[in-house]
Amino acid sequence: MAKQTFRFKSPGALSVLLVGDFTHWQEKPIAMKKSGHGIWRASVDLPPGVYHYRFMVDGEWRDDPESTLRVSNPFGSENAVRKVT
């Protein structure tokens, strides 16, 4: 297992959720915590592998602007990809 930290900047957001294949998408979202400067964070222990994820900000799907790896999803948008070694 490796601790992975996810970050999303949204100073005006009321709620940010981390959702991905490791949370069974919206079935078990991970609530992120707001820290200074409007940065939301969540840390997750993940075994080695490749994971797809997105953020849900106040009920709206959002991309991870920090992710350089992305794949198309069946909904016409893209999922971010996190590789854990």
C-alpha cells in the first residue's frame, strides 16, 4: 500500500468529493477536507496499480488540473489516471 494524496483547488466550494474506481465511483466517495488557500485534500492508501478518478465539486464533475494522464470515459469527458508503484 502507498499513501496517495489528492488535491483540488476550489476556494469557493462547499464540498469536494474524491470519486474513482477505488471508491466504486459514487458508491463510496471520499470527502475531502479544506485547508488553507482553498486547497481540498484527501489521502488514500492504495495498492500498486492504475486508478481512474475525478472530483465532484458541489455536485458537479470536475477534472484534476494537476493530472497529466487522462483517459476518455463513456460520458464524453475524461478521467484522471493515477499510477501507484
